[in-house]
Amino acid sequence: MRVILAEIGPDMSIFPTPAHLASWAKLCPRTIQSGAKSTTGPAGKGNPWLKGALGEAASAAARTDTFLGARYRRLVKRRGHAKALVAVARSILAPDRRPTGPVSGTRPGLAPATSQSSAQDPRPRPAARTPRPPSHPRPHQRSLTNPAAS
């Protein structure tokens, strides 16, 4: 854990989302597309010390009876050992599980603060644009009243 914190740094505000952190660590598989064909590619090199520490943690977590161990066993059947370990390492670094409890900042027992006034958009809508007439007639819009003009 110390190695992971030392390599990432204590300031996590530079990563807007956990997915950005996983992308910076090169734990996102590359997609190679050509026409309708789509294949996966290597994740990339990234920080070798961070990937080494996450690889060790993923290997240890794969042998446990936890969410990460179950994830490894589920993925190793379909993808193989190496890809399953990278997926578990990404789950350690950037968990993609959604919170099951109340959203932070709300008190239990209170209804969410949604009312009709907050449901409306406070910004005024722009006026509808009227189409501008063309400055010159197009070739297919010839005058039918003056046949000599064509």
C-alpha cells in the first residue's frame, strides 16, 4: 500500500475520476479497430513500480474469498490469467463499484430536495431562429413567371 501511495502521490485531485487514474497507470486495455474488426491490445508500460505493486496485490487478492478473488475466478475462465490479474489490479486501483448506502450530504429519512421549481431550467430559452432567405436564387429555384430568365 505504501508503494502505491508513494507512486501516485497524496494529492488525488489531479485525477477527476477513478477511470482517469487507471488510464494514467496504463491499466486500461487498448482497443485496436480496423473497419468492423475490433481486437484488444496491450495496456501499455506505465509506471513499472506501480504496476508491480498492483500486480502483487492482485495476485494475493486472487487467492482470497473476497470480491476481488471472485472477480479473478470469473474472468480467468474467459480471458486467461494475465488479463484477469490486470482487471483485478484495476479494480484495486479504481474500484468501479457503486455505493449502496445513502448519497453523502443527505440525511436518512429525508426526501431528496427535488421540487417543481428545481426541476425547471432557470436559464431562459433562446428565441426560435427563423430561416434567412437566400441572397441569390439557386439554379433549381428559377423563376416561373419570367421564362426568359432561365
